[in-house]
Amino acid sequence: MTQQAVIYCRVSSLKQVTEGHGLASQETRCREYAKHKGYEVVEVFHDEGITGKLLDRPNMKAMLIYLKQHRATRPVVIIDDISRLARDIETHLHLRASISAAGGKLESPSIEFGDDSDSRLVEHLLASVAAHQREKNAEQVFNRMKARMMNGYSVFNAPIGYRYDKVGKHGKLLVPDQPCASVIAEGLEGFASGRFETQIELMRFFEASPHYPKDRFGTVHMQRIKEILSRVLYAGYLDKPDWGIHLVKGHHEALVSYETWKKVQARLNGQAKAPVRKDINEDFPLRGFVTCACCGSPLTACWTRGGGGLYAYYLCYGKTSGVKCSQNGKSIPKDKLEGEFGALLSEMKPSKEMFLLAAEIFTDLWNIKRDTAKQEAETIRRNLLQIERKTEQFLDRIADTDNSILITAYEKKIRQLEEEKIALDEKIAQCGRPLQSFDETFRTAFSFLSNPYQLWVSSRLEHKRAVMKLAFSERLRYCRNEGFRTPEKSLPFLLLEGSDEGKHEMVGLVGLEPTTKGL
């Protein structure tokens, strides 16, 4: 009876499967060996992308099951090389014993397996060499990755908003993946400035963008939002503390400035002035922002069905010291509340004199800022020199001490100084850039200040929420019978209010110096 044989092949990376021919070449060599020995190959088992140290292999398990089912024929298990079985001495011994216990006999064209002491010595030596090669390869890969990262190149999978391209002398380099990169940049800038006050708002912004990648359900996971907000890579730097790499300037193009990224980190622990809940939508934009004047609880909202159809209401369900609010459950028609809010915004128009004065003041300040940019750059350079001297002092202290506590404290201080240095380097670069005109920079801001109601009547929830954050410093209090209480306006509107505001109409934007045409 012809001896039956099975072939086992393994490659350690999926790249070998998709780009190479590792499995095919192993199988061919094993089939030639079987033909030479007169064996009949009845099954072939492939494990793809499985490291040689791993015991848990799907097709290795399938092969062992097959061997047990055909124990009576005692099949031969052919492997191309001892390293294809394992690259770890413990894993090798375990699999060798498992194959023998299942009724199989291990053979290879590269080595003769035997049960005598000399054969086992050679086998164990070769298994140890395979383990050493695996460990050495891992060390070399790690060292190359670390060195490349220290030179300013990312070595991990491209984050959302980037892709890898071959760029001249750089080799594989992260480049912005447009138009997704612009969406990421807008999201980070918006979170830093307060346009998106919570991570949920940012998540909704990404979900609404057709250019941001989503899962198969068309949603964006909150974990992705947290990763984007926390990765300094988007600011042009690489950071890997467990490799001893801290804020290395990357060769890739930054999507936002380091200063913007620092603002994002500062805001991650902040409180939202206009908190966003999952049930806030276009139907009830004031939900959570307007509070009950009696108990101070944010108003909730709902749709109710009546004789004539559906009706929208805002309501209070708050309590004071455990006692229900006197307005508990009493409804306020949506049109009434939002209409009064719109009327409140319509009144928030600065007087003609104050608006013209503010335009002149901002123009003068803008020109002064432009003229003093060089002086600021010199001051920043002096600060940089001081930081470098301080850093050298702490490095000298580390070299002179063996106290681990002191070394940790000095390293922490050096890290802080490096962060300050990066921020100052960025400021110097910005000082050298030509500034945009006053009109280009402040056009949108002055348009909003001149009439916030225009943004409120927008069809987009994002714009309506922005009005609440920018126009008022606190949530608005509303009395069901009396209307809105005196609002706490934000600082720009307080400064632009005129004592005789009601006696003047709002001046048109065209005609101001500098002109703000196009609004």
C-alpha cells in the first residue's frame, strides 16, 4: 500500500501571500520530495500570516484532527524546512509532540528527523537557530523602524487623512489624502476654536461629510474621534514614548499647527457651554441651552400628537431639592420659544457709531501687529536660547546623578522645555509669513457681529448651535409666562452695545474702511 502523506506550509506575513510565492514554492518542494519517496499526497494545509512563535494556528489544528482520524495509516507530515514548523524552540517541541501523538511522522527534504540522541541534538540545534533568526529579525526590524521614526518618518499604518506615497529621497512618506485631509483639518481647527464644543459635535460633522471614511453602517465611532484629537502627528510631529521618542519633527505635511493641537488638548477636559446630547437635532436646536427660570434645569423637548396632527413643545422636568419644579410638565410651544429667541438676536445689533469705532480700532491693532512681527520674532529667539540653555543644564544634571527619582524629574522637565521650544519655533515661522488683509481675516466675524440673527435662520443645526456659543456667555433662562430673562451676552456684544442703540439702524458692511464687500 502506498504511504500517504500530508503537506504543511506556513508564511509569517500576509504580504508574502499577496506579493510573494512562499506557500507555492514550499508546496512544490514538498511534492517533489513526496514523489521521490513514493508517497501519495492526500492533503495540503496552509497557514497564512502566522508567526512561527504562535501555537494557535487554524490549519495546524485541522491537520492534527486529520492525522487523528487517519491514525491507522500513520500519514507522513512533510514540511519544507524546520523553520516552517516553528521559529521558537518551545513551540517546535510542542508541535513535534502533537504531531507524533496524533499518529503522524514528521519528514523534510532539509533535515532527517530521528528519535536517537544525535538526531534530536541536530533537530534542537536547528530549531534554536530558527528561533534566534526570528528574534534577530524582530530586533533588526524594530531598530530600523525606531531609527526611521527618529529621523522624522512615520512607520505605522497611515492615519485617517493621510496616505503613503513614494516621494523622492524620502521614500515612503505620509502625504495628505485629499479631500479627507481638509475635513480632518477643519474638524481639528473647529474643536480648538470652540466651533465644535464637544466630541459628539465633531463626530456629527465627520458623519455629515461625504469625504470622511465611515464604517459599513455609515457611522463614525467615538474611538476614532478620540484618536484624531489626541494624535500629535496631525500637527507635524511624531511621538512614541515607549520607544524613547518624543515630539520629533516629521517630514510629512501638518494638517494643523502645533499651537492648534495644544488648544485641542486643553479643551478635551473642558465643560460645554451648549452641551450636545444624542437627541438634539434640527427639530429642537435650543434643547439643553435654554433653562427653566424657576429651577435652572435645561429644557427638554418633544413632539405630541393632537387633533390637528403633530405639535412641537419645549418642557421642564426639573426638580429643586428633590421637589418637582412648579413648571414641571408644562409645555411651551416650539414656535413661541424659538420666535422669542430670534427676536432677542434681532435686537443684538451694535450701534452705527460703535461698529465704526470697533472697525477702526481693529484695523489699527492689525496694522500695529503686522509692524511688530519682526520684534516679536527676535523676542521669541531669545526665549529659545534660554530654553536651550536650561535643557543643557538638566542634561548635565542627569549625567551627574544616579538617583532614579531625580533623573525622572529632570526628564519630565526636559520634555516640558521641548514642548515650549516647539511652540516657539512655530511662532517664529508664523511671524515670517505675510499676513492676510484685515478684510480677508475679519470679514466673517464682523458679519456675524453685525447681525447674529442671519446665522440663526440658517437651515443647518451646526450654525444655530454656533450662535448660542458665540452670542451668549451663559445658558439663557426662560420663564413660561414672562419670556427670556436678561441674557448674559458674550464680551464682543457687550463691548459693541451703544447707550442709544435703539436710535440708529445698523450700518451696511459695504463702505466701511476697510471694505467688507461680498457679505
